[in-house]
Amino acid sequence: MTAADQAVLDQGRAALAAAGVADPGHEARLIWAHVTGDRAGFAALVTRRAARAPLSHLLGYRDFYDHRFIVTPDVLDPRPDTESIVAAALEWPFASVLDLGTGSGCILLSLLAARPQATGLGVDISAAALGVAARNRRALGLDARATLARSDWFAAVSGRFDLIIANPPYIAADEMAALQPEVRLFEPHLALTDAADGLSCYRIIAAGAAAHLVPGGRLIVEIGATQAAAVSAIFTAAGLRDLRVIPDLDGRDRGIAGQWGAAAS
């Protein structure tokens, strides 16, 4: 790197730091590598990042679990905390999985990539999100095992599955204003909030799970850090048993797993 390039990189880092980006040096280097040293391109992306556009939107991808996923403003930015529910799901056997609100497909496709004999269905109400999921499915070579369909939760789903998994909108309406700008301003609100108490999607999912789980099948959902008791109560009322709270990487409550009906023989 020339001295002039280093100066541009340092200016970018300083701009990101002034904008409140948590790790400006690391992000500046990632952006520089992404534009392969194009100073004008670097400056343009730094300006967008300083306005708090998510880094994944600038780079076009996010690394999640064992793979790299295409990310656009049409889907949630996959986060490391969500890897916790993927890891938990892989602790149990399953041959079929339904991913509700699949978004980028990061959960469904990570599970299928780790279980070469499994098949899955990912549904989303957003056609644009399904387009992103289809690109990720193709990139991971999973076209033959992952089906994608437009559906409002279970509305267009038929059949039963060993596993139902979801990262539903769980931010309450009155919590939205406190979110980081990257989330509040740039990610799809449809995937973030139910515009209510943050629990309405869990009620829908729990109510429909019985009709789509095999006996002994499992339902796993991501939750907010303060929602374990409320979601557990919803699951229990719906007839799910053997509930387990799943912690995230920082030890916070991040998921709930429950089982339906009699254990498989």
C-alpha cells in the first residue's frame, strides 16, 4: 500500500470513528479490500457507512455459521446470535424442516448444508426476500433440497415436518425507536416488528405448529432477550412440552425449543 493509499484509508477510519461505528479500523480495511484499492469507490462506501448503512449492504454479504450469504436491504442482516438456534437445531435428528419467515435463507440453508440427507421448505411473505433466498440457495448448491414459497406463515404450507424453525419479528412497536440506526433505518420493518407487543407472531406460530409437526417434532424460535417467560407460556398453552431456553454467545436468552406430542419411537 502506498503512502497515499494509507492516508485515504486513515481518513476513512477517522470518518467511521466520528460517525460512531464500533470498529472503524476493521471496517475501513474491509471496505478497502472490497473496492480493491479504488479510492473513489472507498470514499463512496465510507460515506454510506458513516450514514450508518449496514456493512453487509455495502459488501453485499454476511458470513453466517459455515457459509457466506448474499444480503440486501430486502432481508434481515444475519447475526451471530442467530447461529445459536441453528446450532441447537442440529443437536437433534431431523429429515425435514420448515423455516417460517426465511428471509435470506440463512437458517434453512445452514441446516440443510449440515444435514446432507435432509430437505426443507422456506416460506416468506416477501417476494423480494424469497429472491435473495433463491440466490443463496443456488450459491450453496441446495436447489434440489430446499424449496421456497411465498406464504403468510402457515397459509400456503402443507404436510408435516420434523422441525419447524423461525426468527420472527419480535421487536415491540415501542422498542423500535431505540434500535441502532443500521437496523431501524435500513432493515425491513416487516421482519423486525409485529407493530404490537412483540409476541403476536409467536402466538400464530405456536397455534399452527401442531398441524405441521410430526409426533415428537420440534419447534424452535429465536426470541428477544427478555421474552423467554412469555414465549414459554405461549408454547405451553399450545401443547408443546420439554421446553428449553437457548442462550446466545453472550449467555442471553436467544431461543426457545419445544417438542410436540409423543416422542418418536
